[in-house]
Amino acid sequence: MINPMPKSIDRGPNLSAERFVKRYRSEKCFKYLGLFAIGIALSMLIVLTSSIIFKGHSAFWQTHIAIDVQITSEDVASISNANFRGITRTSIRSEFPEVKSRRDKKQLYKLFSNGISFEIKEYFFKNKIQSGGIYRVWVKASADIDMLRKGFINRDLEETNRRISDKQLKWYDQLDQEGRIEKKFNVTFFTAADSREPEQAGILGALVGSILTLFITLILSFPIGVGAAIYLEEFAKKNYWSDLIEVNINNLAAVPSIVFGLLGLAVLLNWFGMPRSAPIAGGAVLALMTLPTIIISSRSALKAVPPSIREAALGMGASRLQTMLHHVVPLAMPGMLTGAIIGMAQALGETAPLLMMGMVAFIVDVPGNLTDAATVLPVQIFLWADAPERAFVERTSAAIMVLLLFLVTMNLVAILLRKHFERRW
Amino acid sequence: MDNEHIVTAFDDDLNNLQNKIVEMGGLVEKQLLDSIDALLKFDLAAAKEVVLHDNHIDNLELEIDEAIVRLLALRSPVAADLRSIISCTKISCNLERIGDYSKNISKRTLALSDTGNLPLMGSGPLKTVSKMAEIVQSMIKNVLDAYIEKDATKADDVRAKDEDVDHIHSGLYRELLTYMLEDPKNITLCTHLLFVSKNVERMGDHVTSIAEHVHFMVHGKIPEESRIKRDNSSSAYV
Amino acid sequence: MTAKPKMSAKNVGVSYNGKVALSEVSIDFLEHDVISLIGPSGCGKSTFLRCLNRMNDTIDGCVVSGEIQLDNYNIYSSEIDPVEVRARVGMVFQKPNPFPKSIYDNICYGPRIHGMANSRDELDEIVEWSLTSAGLWEEVKDRLNEPGTGLSGGQQQRLCIARSIAIHPEVILMDEPCSALDPIATAKIEELLGQLRSKFTIIIVTHSMQQAARISNRTAFFHLGELIEEGKTDDIFTVPKDERTQSYITGRIG
């Protein structure tokens, strides 16, 4: 028999309606606040994405002009020796026979991109033209014409305030009427490296540079990070030193990334003499930056594995290393991969340490191996954002879109990998 | 053990059982006294009462059996608790037999009413039987005390007392045989008295058995020394 | 004739970070015995069990003193590898903990790492023998590739038992193996233990005195870190020698 409750506190629960109403009201309030916050975040995201897409989508289209190229059979026979610059200019002038003066000719040539002679050479080479004659070849227009076509240049301004002269406008309209101006898909954007001319500029160099750099980052930081986490979690004795190491790793994760750039500059470039601006150097610095993130997330993934699995394995007579590798690490892999995803995504977008390492150079070649000079996507975006030409504005936004797409693809791959490793226990 | 079970209901059940044993023991004691009294005073009405009251003892034995089965099923007793409960089965059985003997004595008292007042009434043999019954009655009391107090030493003392009862019974046996040889008219009375004496002696044996079970309850084994049997009536020859 | 004990503990003491959990425990375990360790919570019986296969080594700050011999070898001597001890002294835990792998892989993990099978066929044989001995073969023979965690609680525990006997240990330690199971599963495992004792020595920690009474032939009672009494199960449960044992098994302390 239990003692009766003292009368002063012998009340049942307060089940009055007003108490419930208050309770549910605050719950509803919280729910709506949450929805509101999500709404704001989503709308910000939509605004950001749409502004990028709006600004950048036009970069995927490049204005082309059709030229009737006159070529002799001798030139066709020996393409590498032929003077395509002359052939090009002759063909252009033949369209506009009234253009005589030097200045006017210059302006006429300025309608086209200054690399069209190579384009035409490429055309004849690729299509294996055997005989001479007149061939219609589509070549890139200059950046200014491209901007005019896309409507970014105001025709109503005075000539002195425009980049395109009245004469050029006249020739443009003439070509347009003949149906010889078209926008085609801008393949160059994806196949060329950086260039001073916007119409010849592409992101392939930066993309390959990013891939190579991230590859180095991944193969350096993931094994070392996971190995360090395993050692610290399972094998290291818990004493003053291990506590010190843990505190320092946590702090490193918060260090500004530019400090890692300084470290890379001083140690990797000066001391070890690594090639400046190469993916191997940039990757090494980014690996240093990503290590703390991977170690911390791997450690908590390892801690989350239930001790019953370890005990079961040890009880079977497995050594500590066998227990770790056969049982604990596979179970902790989803968490470790999550940490790796976060680390890699961070590394992909890092610009400051790479700037310190000198990966800000103007690189016109697509890097072929890990020691070639390269640049990365964020740096490329930074450079183009700084460029004065109007055409680079749309290309900057397009490059941002490519970067985001790369990031999403990388995350998807990692999520698929993680799902593959996930087990129920 | 003085301390109680964590589950107090278990203690309540055990106490309930003990109370029933004590009650039964008290009834048995009374039946013994009443039946001997009825014999000595030749009180037929009292003898009839004793015969009727034996029901109560039988009912109590049934109740005790039920309580024991319940305890075994529900409490899974071990060690001292188990020994205590198992001993109760034996003890109640023995008490019931003692009760039956009292009933038998009273039945014989009623049978003797047909023979009328006989010269042997009020003399030697009856006094002897009375003395034997006194000893047995004190034995019953002591053994019940030993049971309640869980005192094996007391139980062992009770066991030793049975020697006296046996001794007295052997002597009375011979005496009664002598009377029967002297005068055939005494045979009926003496035969009944023989049985009464035997009943009382058997009661003593049953109390001894109870004492042995109390010893087992406390120590976990029955007493090592075998009972001393001084009843050599089975080999008596006159 | 006293048989040579399979395992014996001499003056074993355990302390965690200076706090004494177990003191001066000496006990012998004979071959093919089933010994129950009983006692109230916190009395040190699980701690003692874990000493027998050096599982306490994995706990920081745990210091074990005294000697534990397995067939004349002191398992705590520096020359003996704890891995070898654990291969000869298996353990089954309170909560069933099959590996998150298939049933087949669960059983053959041990034989694989100890190099007990030369071919896939031999592994198959080991798996079949282990599951049959554990009374699980009929229930799972058609789904050996399904995850071990998909079985019911009782089946999982039998899987863990099969897993531990697959490496032919000499002694099997069980830490309250049935406490997480329903009565039918418990009964099946108790039946299994009755059959396993013909091959192994079994030491089992249990909270249920009825279970200890049912399955073991010897019982040891622990209280407050000491071994109070040890003897035949029959004697412990009918005529215990120590007052404290009596109090515990009749439900007066604990």
C-alpha cells in the first residue's frame, strides 16, 4: 500500500482546454516560423539560380558569320603551307568589293574573330577537301558583333559612344539580310582554354585543372585522414598528448583558408620547390585544408559504430586491426564518405589559398599532366569577372553554372557511393 | 533468517501457512486431551464431540495442501523456504494421523459403553495411559514451538522424549496381557486399552517424525542418529 | 579422484581506475561443466567473466591482478597473445550482435581469419555443422545469403552461438545470453546448452536463478565483488552454506 499524497499537492494533471490551446498555439507558431524560414531560403535560392541562369545562358550561343572561301587546288593540296590568312582576307574582301581604304578594311576584318583563319584551315583539314573552289564556311563573329546580335549593344547611341561604327553596322545588316549571320551552339566554350578574346575563350582548361587538383586532394586527404581517424580513435592511448592533438585538429578546421595558402607558398613552393601553379601543388595545399574536416567526420563516424560489433569481433579472436578493417570501417564508411563529400565540395570552391600559390596566372593551354601550369574554375571565374570586355560578363555566369553543375555531379556520385556502403544494423 | 523477503506477499503466504500448521497443532493437542479425558471420565458425549471434531483437522490438512501447491507454483521457493514448505506437507500429514488416533481413542471409549462399569476403570492402566498422553501432549506443544522458532535443538529434545513413551507403552502392554490371562472377563476392556495405548505410542512416533522434519527444515538433513526404539512390545511374550 | 580443471582462477582481482570491482576470486572450472555465476547487480560476475577471455583488456583503466590458467597456461602472462586466448575461449553476449553480413559470412568469419578451412567446400561444411549444432540449420539453410540481422531475436542469439562454436573453442563464456529473449527462445537456448556441454565447458552469467538451477551443474554466487560460495547447483539451491547465498536465492537481498 503506498502512502496517500499530501493534500497540498494532491492535484491531478491540469487538463483544461486553455492549457491545451496555449500549448498547441506555440507549436503552430513554431511550425509556421519554420515554414517561413524555409520559404525565404528557397526564394533566395531561386532568385540566385535564376539570376545566374539569366545572365549566363546567352554564353552558350555564339554568333557565326558565313564566308564564301575561295581556295585554289594548289592550296588544297598542301594545306599546312597555304596562307590561310591571305585566303581569308581575300574571301572577306570579295564580299564587300566597295571597301577600299586601309582603315575601312581594318574595320571590316574586325567584324570577325581574329582566329578565323585557323578556323577555316581547320575546316579544310577536317573535311578533307580535295579540290579547289568556293566553299561556304561558318566562322565566329567578333565579340562585339556577338554582343550586338544578343542585344547587349544599343544601336541608338551615338557612334562615338558605341564600340561598333556605323559602317560596321551597315555591313552587319547587309550580311544579316543575306541570312549569313546565325547563332550556333558555343562548342568553343567547352573545348578551349582561356583566351584574351572572349569568343575564343573556354573553360576546358580550368575544368581540367580543377579535376586534376581535386584528384590530388582526394588521394592525399582521404587515405591520410581516414587512417589518422582510425589511429586516433582506436589505437592511440588516451592521455594528455591525444587530447592536445584532438584540440588542434578541431582548431585547424576553423583556420582561414588563406593561411594554408601562405603555408603552401612558404613550404611547398619555396622549400620543396614544387612547380608553381601546378595541380600537384594546389592539390597538396587543398589536401592540408581538407584533412581536419575528414578526420573529424571520420572519427565521429567511427565513434557511432556500436561497441557490440567490436566486442563480437574481438570475442571471435580477431586482432584489433582486423576488427577495425573488417567490421568497423565498413560500417563507418557512410559517415566517412559524407565527410569526404563536404571536404571535397569545400576544396572545389576554394580560391584564396590557390591565389597565394600563384594559380592566378593566365593559362592558355589545357593542362596535360599534374605538373603543367593550370588554373581552377573558381580562379577562372574570378579572372573573367575582372575582365573589361562585355562578352566576359555572360561567360562568367556560364562558368559559375558549370562549377555548380560539377559540384552537384560530384555530390551525386558520392551519395551513390554512400548508399552502396550503407547497411542496416 | 530474520529478514523478510523483498516481495512481502511471499512472507504473507509463508506466515499464513505457518499459522495454519499452528492452528492444526493446537486442535490436535486439544483432541488428544479431550479424548483421554473422555476415556478417564467415561464421558460418552465428550467422546462423540471428539469424533465429530476430527473433521476440522482433516479440512485444515486439505487447506494446507492447497496452500503448499500454490506456493510451489507461484513462488518457486528454494533453499530454506523450500525445505520449510516441504516439511509442512509432512508435518500436516503427521498431525492429521495424530488427530485420527484421538478419534480412534474416542471411538473405543464409545465401544466400551456397552460393557458397563468395570472394576478396572479408574485404576492403574488408565492412569498409565493418562501419563503417557501427558508426555505426548507436551511433546506436541514443544515440537510446535520448535517449528515456530525454527529451533532444531528443541526438536531433537522432543525426539529424545519418545523413548519414555515407548518405554511406558511396553510396560503397559505386559500389564494388560497379565490382566487378560488372569480373568477372561477383562479381555474386552484390556484389548481396547491395548489399542488406546498403542494409539498414544503411535502418536508419539508421529510427533517424533514432526521433530525430524523440523530438524531437516533447519539444517537441511534429517538427524543422523536413528531413533531409539524402546518399544519392544512387538517381541513381548508372556 | 579430482579431475584437472580446464580453467582455474587464483586470487583474481579487478579494479577500474583505482576502484575495486572484484577481489580475491579463486575458482576452478572442470571440463564439460556448465557453471552459472549468479549474484545481484554490480556484484562483479560479468567483470569476472570478461577476465576469462581477456576482454577487459579493451577497457581503459582496467587492471587485472592474479592468475587465470587455461590448461596450465596463465592467460595473463606477457608471452600469451590475447587473440589466441579469445580463439580458445569464445564469448556470447547479452544482446545478440550478429555482424551486419550474411548468415554464411557471419559463421565463416572466424574460420577464415584463423585459417581453419582450405577450400570453399570445407567452409560450407563448417557452416553447416555450426548451424546444426546450434539448432538453426533447418530454419536458415535456404537463406544463408540473407543478412544475419534479419532473423528474430532468438535466432540471432543462436546464430551468435553458432558463430562462436565454429572456431571450436574449448570454453564458451555467456553473459546473460537469454535476458533479451522471450521464454520460448530462452527454452530453446537452454536445451541447446544441454547438448553443447558434451563438447564444451560453458560458463554462464545469469540473473535468473531458475535458469541457473535448470541448466548448470555447478553454481557460484558473487556478492559485492567477492565470491561467496561455489558448489554443486543442487546443494546451493537446497542447502546453501553461507547466509548471504541463502538470502539472495530466497529473494531477501539483491
